[in-house]
Amino acid sequence: MHPRLRDRDRGVALPSWAIGVSIGVVVLAMLALVVTGRPDRGDEAAADQVSDTPTASEPASQAPDQPEKSPPATKSPSPSADKPGHDKPDKPAKPEPDRSAYVEVYNNSGITGLANETAAMLQDNGWKVVGADNWYGSIPANTVYYPARLHDVARVLADDLGIGRLHSAVAPMRFDRLTVILTGPL
């Protein structure tokens, strides 16, 4: 064989430190993926949980039945029936707000037991509270944090608690649930 062909057929030998660094980068990237997960995994799980719950579909299926239960034709005539605006059929009841999302409550105040008390109140109101603990960090006011898919549900939670501050979820918060951080009494 020709000597030049032999040199060209050989591969490139990398120094052992370069191989070690490459393996380290791959291992760190895999560890980061395992720890943080894919960004859309939490949103898909939240969408499945919200859409699969029976409470989310019950109000929609009950609303059309209500006008049939009490049709306006069965009302007895009264003197007020001649007044304008009284001949309109009854409006169907508003559907129950969606409270199917998971909620975590954190205490970022000096009030002992605030997160646990708030969590118990939320459970009594139909919320699925999955955790209550202390939060360490600087939060300016009572806040409901939410992933993008749960923005409307976050508004319901904020209204239930009387909290006016909503903010999109940030790391290290979970992106498949709502997070309430309390800085003072409600």
C-alpha cells in the first residue's frame, strides 16, 4: 500500500482531556434534562388534568337542561307580566368556576401556620391543594403564580383568596399547577 493512503485512512486521535470534557458536558446536559424536564411536559399534564375532570364538564352539560326544567310558558299570568322586560325567559345559572387545578401554598411571612390555614380554606372551597410549606425569597406581595395554560383558573383562585397580584410561574415552581405565595394575611 501507498504510505500516504495509510495516513489518510487513520482517524484523528483526541487528547484524553478533550474526551473527558466532552463526556462531562453530555452527562451534565442529561442531568439537567432529568432535573428540569422538558418545558412542555408540565403544560401537557396540566391540560390533561383540567380536561379530564368531571367538574369541568358537568356545568356545561347542566346549563342546557335548566331552561327546560322551568320554561317561561308555565308561569302563571300576573299583573307584572305586562311590564317590559318581564317576558324574557330565565337566564341559566352561571356554571361553577373551574377549580380542578392543583395548588401549592407557601408562607413567605412571619405568620406561623398561614400556608396551612390557607390550604385548608382552599380545600373547603373545592381546590386540590397538594402542598403547603414555607417559601424563602423576596416576594413583594401575596401572589398567585400560574403556567400559561392555567391563567383563567389562576384568576378564579386569586378571586377566591382576594389576591390582586398574578404572575406567570418561574423556576423553581412547577409548571403543571398554581402556586400561591403569601407575604401577609389575606
